[in-house]
Amino acid sequence: MTGTNPGANPGTGGRASGDDRLRPGTAVTPLRAGLHLRGRRGSVTLEGSTAVPVVWGLLEEPLRTGGLAQFREGLEPGSSVRTAVDTLLGRLAEHDLLVPAPPAAGTPADPAVARWIDATAAHPADAAAALATARAEVLARDPASATAAAAVRALEAGGLPVTATPDPGLPGDRILLTVRGAGPDRTVAAGRSGSTGYVTAPGSVAQARADAAALEARLAHAADADGEAGAPPTARGAGRGSTVAAGRSGSTGYVTAPAGPARARTEAEGGQGGPPQPHEIPGAFAALLAGAAAHRLLCAAAALPDPATEGDDPRLLPGIPAVLLADARPARADHHSWLGPRRIDADRHVRLAPPADLTEALRRIAALGDPRCGPLPEPLPGDLPQLPVPLATCTLPDPDPDPDTRDSGTPRTLTGGAPRLDLARLELFCRAAELLLGDDAFTVGAGPGHARGRALRHAAARRLAAAAPDGRTAVDPARWSGHPQLRHWWKTLTDRLDIAARLEVHRAAPRAHAYRAVVRRTPAAPGHGPGPVLGEAVEATPGDAAAFAALAAVTAACTAAAGPSAARPRPSGGAVAPLAAAGARTAAWEDLGWSGGWLADLAGREEAFQDTLHRLSGAGPATPAPDPAPAPEPAAPLRSFGFTVLRTAEETR
């Protein structure tokens, strides 16, 4: 008999005892020659013989009713049936599908609570004892409100004595649930911002209050950003202007009738002098939200797994607390990795290891760029064309929240490209973070090596661009013109995009394996100067530098066609190669003409190239700035999620 379970959660060490029972809620599916069992804490598929379902038919009732010891005593020791039963029980114990019989004392009085603990807890007796000594308190501005009353009912259903206490300092839609017992007090906050409800991760009272306030502000900001598309557009007619307002309220879009600007804005604001009024929130929504908060608090009190960890959601990052976000229309609720700006509790001072590969880096970008609660923008392809070069875009948060005073003439959209879309998204995310931190003052990367490579290339490009022209050592085109990536991107630039340009490659220093390539637009007529720079790169070989410069020129031309961008990209080139090549399988036929083969080739010399740039500069970028060093807010979540924030060498001198 064989058992398989990719997500096994060992609990009892693989040994069954005579008083074991099947965990409540375990579902069983008979197979032709086996069984599949699944429960809250594990699952297993048993295969190998048509006798397995037969043996299970004998064993199921004693396992569910607690008569396992008596059933086993009736089997002859050493018989084939006894051996099959013991083997099956061992597999169930290995996959945590058995639970010991409860002691005579300590069992919750409510059978439903007892079943829940038995189905969920690794050690049901300890969890039951923890709940038996716990007591709960619900704080709300109005303890008789629907949300507070629902929270009280849910906690009482979990077997806890509950006290409802008024707190005039709380917003009307927010409640705090606290449990006190043998361990430290644990608190969760639940509330609503607009049409979105939330439940924070368990923590101290101060942490829950701070998380709730920050989360409500973030949700309100996200709702405002969504609603900016509803600013009244004006259409001018023959001698008379008419205005319509379009936008969204909750999940419903609207367009007002043509009218004057003042009336259109008033109708869009629901005649209340504020934003459009959302649909009425169903009463059941408050009860469900309060129930989710109570469930999370009960799990914390009994040392049970947090509900956020039970769904195997690949979007959630291990080690980062998760908040529950819920919407009434359409009805949905899911958890999001989130850290608030105030880190009071010890478990909030988390710092993940740098991402091991590009896939993990993009997971963390998705969490940091969550459109509802993320502190940073997430680059996405949107409706941008993906040929001839993959493009991604994101909108930087406006530093001025007041729409009447913000500078609407400054573009806040950042657009960029790369050989592949995943590389473009990572590069654009790092560039957006740098702009929010202070542009040239910081360099961001998905790990120390990536950040160092980006910073060294940027510093070398600036230094070499400022050098006197007579001090540059030109490289013979025969050494770089045959690079497959260069041929592709140069043909795209000059033939497909029909841009007249010229390419130059110079050695960074005598005998140094570092080269700077620059693509310039060809002047319209002689005597008009060298022409504007379309793209540049600093790499370890002249062919790589020329290829990345041509790629940068193609990207610049395509992003310009998509609209103005908030900033120019940095010449980061092959800094991402080790991250992109990590864990990637490259076929034998993938030469430099393929992006995978090219990145693998670049990754092999990236460390030596960074050492070369460091020697040429005389002082590379500083080590990651310590946490106490003053830095804009995006630095803290970036570091917590495993990204590296470097101060530039210019700032540290």
C-alpha cells in the first residue's frame, strides 16, 4: 500500500494508538484500488490493492465513533487483516488525519467547538485548555451596532465569555476584538473603508489600532485613485460648453446627463458635496466580516493556524502578515500580504531574504504593488503593444493628495521595456521605487547583487558621459557588430522603426573589460552636433554593450509613442541576468540570439564585471543603509520584502 501527499503535515509521527479517532470533517473518496482522504490538516491517496476500500469499510465506523481499540482487539495478531489495518492507520497518522481521544476534562462544552478544535489543532487538548481560560472584549463606538453585536455572537459561539465596551475614540465602522488568557493579549481590528471591509492580522492592541488606521487610509487612497477617471470631461460645441461626468461608485459605473460643469459635478457627487454614494452595504456583510475577525482571533487564542495560511494561496508571502479584504458587491474575500507603516510588534519587524529567482521577485512585486493596499505601483503591460519590444507601465502615486493643488502637468506614468515582459516589470518597479525615494539618491534592486549592478552601471555611465571626448578609446566595429542581439535590435531600430541612428562603442579604461555603447539619432543635416542620445549601456563586452544600447534605443522610441514617461530609464543592462538565469533551464541550442541563452551568458561574468566597475570608479555604492538612517517611506516595505535599497556613492562621500 502506497500513500502520496505533496503537502503532508505530519502530526503524530506516523504511529497510531488505540484511542485515536479520525479527524472530524475528513472526507473519503473510494477509488478502484484505493482511497483518497482529505481533511483540514492534511490529505493522502492510498493505492495498491482493491482490498483497500474493503478494509476501509471495516475501519471507518470505529475510527469515527472512537471504538478503534475494541475493533483492533477483535483482529487476530499477525493476520493479513490486522496487518492491513495497522498499515492504513500508520498512513493516516503520517498525514495528520488522526486525533487522540479527548481527556475526560478539558473538552469544550459545545460539541461544535470541540469538533472544530479536533479538525484543526495539532494538539486539541492544549487548544481546548487555552480557550477554556480565555476571555474576550469587543470595543466599538456603539457596542449595539450590527458589526459589534455580530462579533460578540461569534466569539460566544466559540466558547468565550465576551464583554462589549464602548470606545468613543473609534470610527463608527471599526471594532477591536481582544482576547486575554494565559498568553499575551491578542487583538484584531475589523472595519470598513467605503465598500471594502478588512480584518487585520492578530497583534497587540496598539498594533491593531495602527494597522487599522493605516489600512483605512490606504483603501481610501486606492478608491480615490480609481475614481479619478470620473473627473468631469468637457465637450465644447458651437459656442456653448456642455459637461458630462463619468466614473465609478463601488462596482457600478455611471455617466451623468450633459449639463453645465457645476451641475455635472454635483450630480456625480450624489448631491452630497462628496464622492458618489456607494450602494447600501447588506446587513449580512457586517456579520460575515465580524465572524471572520472572531475566527481569526479564536485561532490566535488557541494557537491554531491562522486562517490566512490555510488556503495555500501562492500570492501570500511566508513571514509577512496578511490582512483580509472583503467586498460586498461582487461578494468576495481574500487575504493580502501587508505590512503597515508602524511596526510595533516584534513579528512586524520582518525582513525576508532576497528573492532567489525572477519568479519570486515578481511575486513580491505583486504584493508590494497590490492595487488596494500595496504601498508601491505594480508595473503591468496594460494595453501597450508588446512588439517590437515588450513594454510595461505603472502610475506613480502623486505626492500631493489635493487634486486642486497638485501639478497636473508633470507626467506620473512610467513606461519601460526589456527583452522580456517579466524583465521589463522588474526594471520598471525598481525605477519607480527610486523615483519615489529621491531618484539619484538611491538605487533599488531585487537583492544586493542586482542593486549593486544597477548602481555601478549608472555611476559608470554618468562618469564616462562626462569624460572628455579625446580621452575615449573607440572599439573596432568588427569586435561587436556580429553580436546576434545587436543585429536584431539594430535592425528593429533602423528598419522597422525607420530611425536614422549611429552607434559608438568605447572602452571605459585601457585594458579594462568594461565598455560603454551609445546610440544617437543621426542629425538631420551636417553641422547640427552629435544628435540626441537614444540609448546607452555599460557592459563587460563590446557586443553586449552595443546590444543593450540598441535595445534601449528601441525601447525609448516605443515608449515615446505610448506617451510621455515620468523619467528616463537607467542603463541597468545585464544586472538582472543572475536573477533571471537562476533556476532557469537553458536548452543546448539556445545561443546568444535567444534571450535565455544571452542572460545565462551574461550571468556568468556579472560578478567579475561588477568588481571591474568598482575598481574603475574608485568607490562603489555603499552597503545597504541601516534602518535608522532617514529615508522616504517606500524604503521600509522594500527592505521588509527582501529588496535592497542602496545609497549612491555620491551621497555617501
